[in-house]
Amino acid sequence: MEDGKLEAKLEKDYAPIVDVQLPEAEKLAKAGKLTEAVEQLLVLEKQTRVGADLASNSRILIGIVSLCFQARDWKALNENIVVLSKKHGILKQAVTKMVQESMAYIEKTPDASTKLELIETLRTVTEGKIFVEVERARLTRTLSKIKEGEGKTVEAADILQELQVETFGSMDKREKTDFILEQMRLCLLKKDYTRTQIISRKIGIKFFKDVANHDLKLRYYDLMIQYAVHEGLSLNVCKYYREVYDTPSVQADEAKRTEALKNVIFFIVLAPYDNEQSDLIHRIYEDPNLAKSILFKEFTKCFITDELMRWPKIEEIYGALLRESYVFNAATEDGAKRWKELHKRVIEHNIRVISKYYTRIGMKRLTALLDLPSNETEEFLSNLVVNKTIYAKIDRPAGIITFVARKDPNAILNEWSTNINSLLELIVKTTHLITKEEMVHDITKVI
């Protein structure tokens, strides 16, 4: 439980006395008698504190730190901040105002060492106090920026991680989100990708629906893209770029919109095939803005059409276009790696297409269609079978691949039974219709 009073009943109004003594203390300080001025105000501070005069107590606390600042006596400023924050029965709101006033002096310090000393003093007096948790968070962020500026990225990240701002009830949600984004950024700089993912879950996506928060939304997804790219989660990268693409400010800027849409396409084709990937690429293909870029639309169509793609032709037609992007930049290791991944996705697409048109195929014919040696063809085929993307069975001695799964005997019997039932029902219905027609014909003859 914190010492002090959050709200107390005013016992006596010391405003008239403060109005007289504050100017007197200022005169003493200007005359070089800072210690005397502070001691005079400390006596009055105790009276206002005991009398629960919050307004007067706040004025005195601010007055004391202000006198120290005006005298440029940084040592006295730090000492008085500590002393005033430890008084018995402190008025919390008054201390909060004193801390806020002192924070304004940080950028006015003469050198880096003085600045760090003042920050550490304020962090010390705010530690463990809920009523100044926001001020402590801001001080910690300032200290983190200083450390980052000195090239101490790991230390800067560690300093910022010590605060769990998501639990701060007094901090504005926008500032809280901004603080968490800063934590994510430093974790990425530190290459702590696991912690980045954990921290990202502290932000509720619904917060970004408000247009006023779209600047934070773009920052968030930029960080998430960096994380997902490092982890090789192409489908997630595509989703993040779609969120960026759907942002009104990006839609309004043609260059940004086009760039975002290109990246959406690049990463959806790099994502491993599954139902979600297939559904998403079809929805992307229907985007009206894609029609403005004919080559990109045709490139996307290649992956949703059940036709074979020849890799040499893909390189010839789209190679220069794809290499312009950072995604497939040949000058970078990641770009070269993703180019190989794209080749892999083209081969997998071709195998899926072949499995739809063939029930059996020879290994030589398959390798010719895929433009691959037999050992690589078998490797790709095996991976798709293991991932349950397709069914295939290889007869190595005969060099035959079968794409039709062998049916279970029970399944065959059930299918046969179902077909027999359907046939019998059809016979009964046909017999009924014939009998009906005969009866109608007999009645007609009698008439």
C-alpha cells in the first residue's frame, strides 16, 4: 500500500501565505541564497501537506524544483526531488505535478551526464508508484532512446522491456499502443523474434479500425511483416500486406497501393498450397486494381489455372519484373532464396495439375513435363504426398507413378451397395410409371 493521501479534506487554505512566501523565496534564490530559499519553502511545504492543501502544496513543490532549475543547481534539484517524494503523508497529486515539472527540464540539461542523472533520479522516485506510472513509462522510453542513440540497442531494448504498459490503467490507449510498438521495434533490432511475437499479441487489432489510429496500424504491420519475413511465414506476410493495402491512406496513394498489391501477390504465390492459400489467391485475383497491371494479373492467373507452367518461360516473361522487387532481388541472400522458393512453387503447381489429368504416368514423361531430373522429381513428388496435398504411389522398377488412391474394400462395398439401391429405386419408379401408362391406355380404350 502506498504512503500518502490521494484525496484529503482541506483543513486550512494556505494560498495567501504561499502568495507571499513564494516571491520572497525567488528573491533569495536570485541573490544566490538558494539553500535558504528552499529551507523556507520546506517549512511551508510541511504545513500545507499536514493541512491537506493540495493546491498550495503543489505550488510549493513545483516552486522548489523551479528555483533549483533557475539556479542551474542540478545536484540540488536531484536531492530535493528525492527528499520531497519521501515525505510522510505526501499528497500524491502534488508529487505527480512535481515529477511532471521536473521532466520538462530533461531537455534543458547542459550535458548528457546531467540528463542521465536527472532521468535516473526521476525513475527512482517513481518506481513502484501507480500514481506516476505514466511518467515513469515516458522517462524509461526517453532513457531507452538515449541508449539506442549511443549504439547500445540491446540495453535500450532491455530497459524498455521492464515495463508492462498494457496493465497501466491511467495511460491513454493510443500512447500505450505506441509504447508497445516501440518495444517490438527494439526487439526486432535486437533480433529477439520470439519476444516480438509475444509482445505483438498485447495489441488488439480492433484498435486500428479507427481512422485516427491508421498511422499506428501501418507501423504495426510493418513490424509484423519484418517478423514474418524472417520466420519465412509467406502466407502471414501476404495477410499483413493486405491489411496495409486496405488502409485508406494507402489506397489514396497510387504508388503505395501498387507496391502493397505487388507484395501481396508475391507472397501469396510463395506460400505453400492449402485451402486457405487457394481461397486467398482467388480473391486477390478478383481485385479490380489488379487489372491495371496486366503482367501481374497474368502472373497470378498462372497459379490459379489448371495448366502447366514451364519455368524457363516464367523466367523469360516475368523474370525482369519480379527481380525489381526486394522480394526477389538477386543481390540479396533472401531474394535469391525466395527465387528458388518460387521455382519450387511452380513445380508443385505443375505436379498438382498433372495429378488431376493423369491417373498413371511414366517417370520419364513426368520429368520431361517438369523440366527436372528424375531424383528431384521424385523428391518434390514425395514432399507433396507427405504433406497430403496429392496422392501418389511410385513403382520404381516399372517407372510408373499412380495418382489414384486404392480404395478400401469396405468403401467399395458401400459404394456398390449405394449404387444397387439407387438402381432398384429407379426400377421401381420406372415400373410404377409403366403401370400408370397402361392403366391410362386401358381406360381410353373402354371410352
